[in-house]
Amino acid sequence: MKLDATAAKNSFKYTWLLSRIYPYIKPYWFRILLGFAIAIPLGLLDGVTAFALKPYMDYVVGGKNFEFVFLGYNFSITSLQMSFLLPVGVVLFAGLQGVLRYLNDYFSAWTSSHITNDVKIDLFHRLIYMHPQFFDENSSGIIISRYMGDPQTASAGIVENIKIITTSLCGALGLIAVMLYSSWRLAFIGILVLCIAFLPVALIRKRIKEASNKNMVIGGNITTNINETYNGNKVMAAYELQERQEKYFRKQIWDSYNIGMSLLKRTAWMSPMMYLIASFGIAIVLGYGTYLINSGQMTAGSFAAFVTSLLLLYKPVKTLGNTLTGIQGIFVAMGRVFELFDLAPEIKESENPKVLAGFQDGIEFSNVNFEYIEGHPVLFNFNLTVKRNETLAIVGNSGGGKSTLVNLIPRFYDIKSGSIKIDNIDIREFFLSSLRQNISMVFQDNFLYSGTIKENIMMGNFDATDEELNMAIRSAHLEEMIQELPQGLDTLLGERGLTLSGGQRQRVAIARAMLRNAPIVILDEATSALDNESEAIVQKAMDNLMKNRTVFIIAHRLSTIKNADRIAVINEGRLVELGTHEELMNIPDGAYRSLYEMQFKRQELKV
């Protein structure tokens, strides 16, 4: 499945999205609820300042005493005392609000981080078990963007934005309460106008979804470009491709800019429009409020508290509008995340898998057909039997299906039809882990992970003893190289092991394969990229690896091919010849003989 073709189809199904994210929220319910419990008074306290204006205007400015009855006792507060108490009260409430805001931010960040980490870990777990064709079809940038970027946007933003919505909504409710207390008539007008100002938010959902999808795809392409620039830096320098890479990068950056500006043109009018509508409301309130004061239906203090509340109300309403606009982008990211969760690896275990504990007979390819892309076959009706402890060399034209054939044995891909059997049992009936534990592979370009040389070798068998490790090192002819390194086996490798030469990387990979001690060995052009001196050393290591094992070897080295028990010639996805070197050379105009005379004879003459 191509990830850049996804469209977050479920990004408007809010109930469905929340039901999918709920299992990640559930473990942190207490802290989330505690955060919301703090957000409620935090928002309500916004109305304290506005509410304080009423007694300030009526009693302090008006010079009247504030008299009230409490528990049957009469109390009186002078205007001078009130002028001191009200500011102190406002400061105390501000301090309380500051403490609540800190706690709210802390709980929000804590829960968001835990939810985001849980989602990322689960997604990464699914990613590492995806089939190789998934990685063939999707660039590194798209995968990084989808598996790391989208979860960050989705899960981290959802709690934070719900917290903002809760705080803003409670703030709005607190201010509305002050407005209602001051004058229900004016409150009706103010709330009606703000509701009208809030409507534009609902009009741009689909535009946000479309722009978010496009931007996320471009972000993945930018990451791919940077990865290719890094990994292909020598090719870029050798062929002077800097201008090409910069052209791609420039285009991607400006495409992202254009999408962002296109969305901005469609959304930026919301804020001034809301402000304009709110201004009309304030103008109406001022006019009607003046009438109520002059007619004695409202005090100046109540009017001041009302107007202040109305002005303060614009901020939480605007925040609500912006947050709901932003949360649609979060729902788009969330929809994309759960598309990833719904992806299923094409390589699946059988219903009742078996354990492969070594094999006694052989491996049989029976009427195997395979294609990477539907309608474009790579292997045609392929039949071959390889006996236990037999070495089979595989030769043929480039792109003829040699690597495909050996990649089918560990089930990197599944065949379209036919069967591949080990000891007369279809490999699809084995546990994947059990099947692959019986196979050691050495590739043309072996990947070494960041870490030490020892860690990379031990990946073949983490339970290996020091004696087994040392034996693998000796068999792979790594002793001299390791002794020359200042930290020996504990020498840290750079990314992809690029601090080692090609031959050294191959020998580390061979040591890793030897430590696995698997009965089946696959060597996929393991020496084709090496110079003669490195190739000779690696070949000795490979000879040790091949002893007493069933070996499939794709090679270009004449001695390796001639020493194989049999040679399979594959051209255009078909097995065209099979036999020993002598048998195949005796076929007039045979495919192997032609290949030998074109390619291998020159090696023999050099020798």
C-alpha cells in the first residue's frame, strides 16, 4: 500500500476517532480528569475581574458603604475599605489562577507525552513487522512522516486542545454568568451576536482536511529528499547533482508554502469577520445599555461589569474558534494514524503454525509463480529441488529473478501460486520466526546498525557464548581487523557501518550469519562489490560459512560457481538449465556456456 495515497477518509467521524484513541487515553484518565477539574475553575476565574468592577464602580467610585447581612449580623464596609479589599482580592485571585494554570499545563504535557509515546510505540511495533514490499513501495520520508509526525500531531494535540476548549468554554461561561447577573437583556444581545460570529468555523472543515493531507505528503517528500541527499552524497558529488537536489527541495518548500497560504487565505478572514460581528454587538450593547442606565433599570457599575465581561468574552470565543479550526487538523492526523493501525502485513502466519527445528530432506520449489506488481510476472512455473547440505549456485541474466528466488525462502514475499516446501511442508505453515531462525543471509550490501562491532555480530544469536562469538570471528577472518581497532570489538560503528570498508562490513555480516548457525545459508552476490584482495578474504570466510549447510549462492566468482554441487541458470524468470559446471558446459549453445564464455572465462584467463 502506498502511504502517500491515503486521504484520512474518517477524519470527520469524530465519534469513531475518539473511540479509537480512547484505549490510549484510558490508562491516564485520572490525570486527564484532574487536568479538566483544574481547567474549570481556571476558566471561571476569568470573570472575577469583570465582576469586581460592579462593586468598585457602585461603592468605591460612588462613595457609598457596602452593607450586607450574614448569619443574622449586619456588616458595613466603607468605600475606603472597599478600595483596598477589591484590588487585593483581584491579585489573590490572579495568583490562584497562576498556580492552577501551572498545574493544568503540567498535567496536560504529562498525559499528552504518555499518550503520544504509547501510540508511537504501537505504530513502530506494527512497522517492524510489515512485509518488505511495503518498504519497497514507500519512501523513507513518507514512512518517517506517517509513523512519527502524524502520531505527534494527533495524540499530543488532542489532550492539549481539549484542555484549551474546556478552559475557554468555562471562561466564557463565567463571563456569561457575570453578564446575566448584570443584565439579562444585554446578555441576550451579546450572546446572540457571539453565536453568529462563531458560525464561520463550521464552513472550512473540508479545506483544512485537504490542505493538511497535502502538507503532510509534502513533508514526507522533503524528508525523503534529505535522506537521499545524505545517503547518496558521494553520487551527488561525483555526478554534480547538487543543483537537481536543490531544485527538488526548493519546489517542495514552495509547494508547502503555497498550500499553507491557500489555506490561510480561506481561514484568515475568520478572525476579522468575528471581530467585525462582535463590534456590531458591542455597539448595540453600548446604545441599549445607555438607555437602561438613564431609565434607572441598570447601575453604572453593572454596566461597567457587563461591558468588561463582553470584551473579555471575545478572547475565549476567539480561542475556541481557532482551537476548533486547529483541532480539525488534529482529527485529520488522527484519521491518518488509524489508517496505519488498520494496515495488515501481507505476510501472515497460518492458523496453526508449525515449528521448523532444522530439516532433514531438502527444499522444493513446485510450480512457483511470483509477481511484485500485478500483471508483471517475475517467476514463471518455477520447479527446483535442493537437497540437504547441497550448494546451489544461481546464475543468469540481470533482472532474471535470481534475488527474487532466494528472497522467497524466508518469506520476505509470498508467492502468487505454487508452493515452496521444506521436508514436504509448505513454508507458509511454519511460524515466521521459526522459519527465519533456520536461515542465515549475507547480502551484497549488508546493513550494519549503529552500535559496536560486537553488538552487530551478536545480532545473529543474542544467546551465543564468548567461545561461539570468538569462533565466528575467526571463521570470518575478522581477528586481525579487530586487533587493529583501538577499542576492538567495542568499537562504535557509524550509521550503516560506513566507518568500515566494504570487505570489513561483509566479514562482520558473515560472522553474524555464522553465529546464527542456521542449516540454510543464502548468499546474495555477497562479493560482487569488492575488489580482488577483499574478495579473496571474504571468500575464505564464506567458505567457512558454507560448510555442512544447504547453500543458495548468487555469485559472479568463477571458483564459487564451479565448486558448487549444481548450477541453476535462470533467465527471464524461468529455470532454463540445471547441472554441474561440466554438464552445463557440454550443452551446445547452452545458456550457461554462453554466459561462461562472455563473463567467467575472462576470470579464468586472469587466474
